[in-house]
Amino acid sequence: MTQVSSWGRLSADTHHLLSLNDPDKTRDLICHSQFPGLAHGMGRSYGDACLNPGGSLWLTTGLDHLIHFDEASGCLTCEAGVQLRDIQQLMIPRGWILPVSPGTQMVTVGGAIANDVHGKNHHMLGTFGDHVRRIKLLRTDGEIIVCSPTEKSDWFAATVGGLGLTGLIIEAELQLRPVIGPWLDTETIPYNSLEEFFHLADESEANWEHTVSWVDCMSGAASRGIFMRANPGASVIRPEPKGGKRSMPFPPPFSLVNRLSLRPFNFAYYYLKNWQAGKGLAHYQSFFYPLDNLLEWNRMYGPKGFFQYQSVVPRDVGQAAIQDMLKEIARSGDGSFLAVLKTFGNRQAVGMLSFAQAGVTLALDFPNHGERTHQLFERLDAIVREAGGRIYPAKDARMPRELFEAGYPRLHEFLKYRDPGISSGLSRRLMGS
């Protein structure tokens, strides 16, 4: 038995670890697993979606083989433990790229499907699940289910965004998209109000593939921030960035994100980016994955760990709801260096429990200050509930069950596809088992 933490480092729970390395032996190992189990890739979920305290974690990173790639169509078949980083590094020089990628490339294909991750281009290309052509799913009774948008589509809709609870994803077929090279044409624009943010977001949707903004969560009613947009760039002969990765070697004795550091950092970041505003050229890694150059950055929140609170609210009430949330955060004095505000397009969700929906999403990290932090979350929950929004399970560690049920109306439909041999901390907290 081994202690395992999620990315938020809020707890270290005891698990029985089972490494999966051989596809031919995986079926027997899963079927004879002694405890209720759960697939575990890179462990980048922030809360308890990737934990199974007291049970088994099936470690999937050993299932990391590429099975087949069609150079003409861009169709890739791979095992579920392949990291998105490896796909990008192998395929971009060949003229293909993942259509959708989250804020870190250090996640597995299985994890990306199970959480139906999104990127900065939802308004154009949807979520990761929109580009999955086929899934091979292993149930704990030994049954193998092959599903796709057209074959056993109900199983496909349950598994995409299904938090790993319908079975073990062992293989997937992905549709990549053509790309000229690794560079992006970018534009950085400061804004000084939510009205400006929404104007920029609306203006950018037609002609810019990637849009995202950083918002100064300490600016209160002003809600100033930095809007960034990008398109795949033309072919550029330019050296690849060679900056080495750095690491937080150990957790400091207290959170480096605190009331003394937050306002000065946000002030300095805003004016630095303001000075750098305008058009430019960025490598895909620095634009898509800015935090991947600081390994173990989650340690900066100290020994008590941190929460991420990511919600989405419908667009028609989005400005008022986001304004109210930012006011509550500024009033609390707690907040984040890493506050992301962006819009989602009006697209049908792929999965029954997919998070992304038409609207606007705000994501912030909060140091764990115990009851003070939970009281802030309760106030934010009330705003999300009133707006008819939802919270992202992949980032969650404390969402109330009633808010989960209200935010995911297809939950009862999903439950009949659950594998009884699979459980997680999140499923027990929010689904009862």
C-alpha cells in the first residue's frame, strides 16, 4: 500500500498500486484485482477524480505504445497511457497536431478522454472528445466494448467525460489535424473591464482559433486583464526554443501565494504584459502549456496544498456572474496568480458528463486555508447555482453533491453505464459509490 496525492496535494491517501505494462496481461490483472480500482495516468486531476483511497490504482503510463498512424489521413491509434506531449513532439514535425489540448501536455490520452478536456479553441473545435474516433474499453468483468460516435454511441457518450468510471480505456483512435509547423501568430491585448473582455472574445471568435485571457482577480470591480489570441502560423524557419525546464525542488513551509504576494505579483504581471502587448510569434509549447516549464509547480502552495475552482456559467448571465465571483474573491483577500477567463462556443457536448458548455468559464487556484477557503467556495457555489452553471469535476475536491446533480442533468442516464468494479474518491463523494 502506497500513499498517493493528486495534483492539488490536499491529502496523501493510501492505495494499492498495480502497474499495467503489457496489453496481453491487462485483462487478467484487472479482472482479478483485489480491490475496487481506478485508472491512474499522470495524476494531473487536482482533486479526488484520480484517487481511490483504500482501493486500487491501475497505473496506465506503461501502456504507452503508438499502434498505427495513417500519414495521409492523420488518424492515430494508440494505447491509453500515451502522453499528449509525446504525440505533439512526434507528429508536429510530420505535419499533424492534436486538434484540442488542455493547459498541460503531461496528461495521458486515457485521462484526456475520461475528463473530456478542453483547450483555448472550444468555439472552433470543441473538446478532446470531438476528435476521438474509437475507444476500446475493458470492463472489470472481462468484457471488451468497442465504441465510437456511430458504434455503441451510448457507451461512447458515457465514457467521454465519464471520469474513468465506465471501464478501463485501453486503446483509442484519434483524428489529428494538419499543421504547417510549431509556431503561432499571436496578439496580446490588455483590457480594463469585463465589458472589454466580452467584446474581445466576441470579436475574436470568427477569425482567431485560440482565445484566452488572464484576469487580475484582485482588481475588484475593474476586472482588468490580458487577452491573448492566436492562429496557426505560416511556415517559419526559426530555431526551436531551448529553454531548460526548472523545478520546485520541495514545498516551502508556507504557501508562496498569499495576501502579501498576490497583489504585487498581479500588478507586476499586468504591466509587464501591457508593455509586451501587440502582435508576435509564439511556439506552441509556450502558448498552450506555459506552466510545463516549471516542474512540480504545485509545490509552491506549501504543505497544505491548493484547490482549483473552475466553473462555467451560461453566456446570457455570464458577465454578471463572473463580476460577482471576482468581487467575492477580491473581498476575501485570497486569490490566484493563475486566473484564467475564457469563453466556450455554442456546441453540443460529446459526453453525458462533459464539462464544457456554451458560456464563460473562470478558473482560479486557491491555497488551502481550511474553513476560510471553504466559506469562500460556498459563496462562489451560490453564484454558480443561481446562474445555472456547473463546476469541473477534473479540478474539483469539494463540490456539494446537490450542485453536481444540478449541473449535470444527464447524471442519472450515465449511472447505468458505470462499472461496479470501479470507484474513486469523487464517485463516492458525489455519486454514493
